[in-house]
Amino acid sequence: MLDLALPSAPLLAYLTVGVVAALDLFVPVLPSGTLLITGGALAAQGELTVIGLMAFGVVGAWAGDLGGYRLGRNVARGLAHLRHSASAAPSRPRVAATSWQARLLRHSVLTLIAARYLPAGRTVAAVTAGRRAYPWRRYALSALAAETLWAVPAVLLGYLGGQFIPIPLLVAFGLTTLAVTVIVTIVRRLRGSSGP
């Protein structure tokens, strides 16, 4: 009788993926990508489903993005009375926020995908979009597309790795290490080519 009252282990795994994907916007060190890769490896072993992992990963991350946007809107309202006069020189954070807004307006999905892979970039993009009153509907749709393009490959990467290596944690560690190495290399090259 007690077994019927408790959620199943797969349901807890899916919920964990969704919650961590949402919260890693606010706590960027949470391992949402690693969870998706590990979940994909477990799906290859028949423990979870690929579709369930993708769905919970996308919805959780999207909910986090929308929460970050809302936080940015609330911060903007709370700080409205502290705005500098128009004649004051723009501060460095204000210039950076304007740069993010310009990128979002031109390339919504691409900017949000890139932000997903930069340390705390997703947080900055979501809060800045809200703070700068980026159109909510456009942000929500772009964030949904970006999170789909983040979660689906992560789960599939874990699934494919799990097909060849039957130890999910080993797969997750190896693929995460490879992904981080590639991303760090790309970011370093982009910084180097953009000048000082």
C-alpha cells in the first residue's frame, strides 16, 4: 500500500531534471546539463524515456527563463526612482545591458542559445530582457526555442553515449568534460579574435 502512495523513481528523476533546469538560472552552478546527459544515458539503458527527459528539461529551463525575465521586470520597477538623469554618462553595466538588448532584438534565439553556454549568461540574458522591457511574447518564444535547442541535443548526446558505454555516470562525466572543453575553447577564441 505504501508503494502506491510514493511517486515512482522515474517520476522523481523527471521532476528533478525540471526543477534543476529551472533553478540553474538563479544558481548557475547547478548541473542541469549533466543531469540531462546522465538521464539520456539512463534512457539508453531503459530506465527513463528520452521524450520525458526532453520535455521536463525544456519546460523546467523555460520556466526558469520566464522567472528570470519577471525578476528583471520587478527590479526595473523597483529601481525606476533611482535612474540617472539623461545627461549623466552611461555606466558600464548600462552599456552592457543595452548591448544585450540590441543583440536580443536582432537575433533573439541565437543570443539566448549563446547565453545558455556562457557562465551565468542565461541569468544575465533573462534578467536583462525583463529589466529592459524586451517584448514578453517574443522573449518567451525565443527562450522556448533556445531551451529546446539546448535540452534535446544534451539528452541525445547522453543517449548515444549510453548506447556504447553501459555506465551512465561515466558517460555523463566524459561527455560533460568534452562539452566544457569545446565551449571554453570556442569562448577563448572568440574573445581573442574580438580584440582587447
